[in-house]
Amino acid sequence: MFDVDPIGGTRPAEGLIRARERFRDLIDIQIVAFPQEGIVKSPGTEALMREVMKRGVDAVGGMPFNEASPRDSRRHIEIVFRDRKRIRCRYRYACRRDR
């Protein structure tokens, strides 16, 4: 799992994809793109999520409770589900019961 945000851009995904290819005969590596800083509150993250999905990550994740409002949390979920269906990618979510 790696963080997707404008700080790292696509570099973390590129490195992990190269490592997965290099060691594919030795180990199975599942790469999960995870927007820990949020999608809505972190400008540029939505486009980066789509880009790393196209580059070949195995799954995308989400952490909607880290967004600024319940409305933004809902938008976060909508973005991940819409894009992962379009690009045919699996998903994983971190959820909290107290929110």
C-alpha cells in the first residue's frame, strides 16, 4: 500500500510496479493506491488516482473520514467507486465507527 498525493505524484506507484515485475517469479506483490490525505481536500489527488490505476496498481483504497466534511467524504467514496469500475480495479477501505 502506498500513499497517493501530489507530494509523491506517481513515483511511488512506478517504483512498486517495477519491483513487482522484477520479483514476480519470487513473490506475489499486490499494490494498493491509498489516498491517505484525502481526495477532495488534496487538489490533484483525484487525477493521480486515475493515473496510477491506469499504470497497473492492483487495487485502490480510501479513507473518507479524513475529508473535511461528511459531504466531502461522500464525494471521496463516489470518486473511488466510479473510477475503479471504469478502470476495473479492486478496492479497499479504511472505516471508522465513531464518525
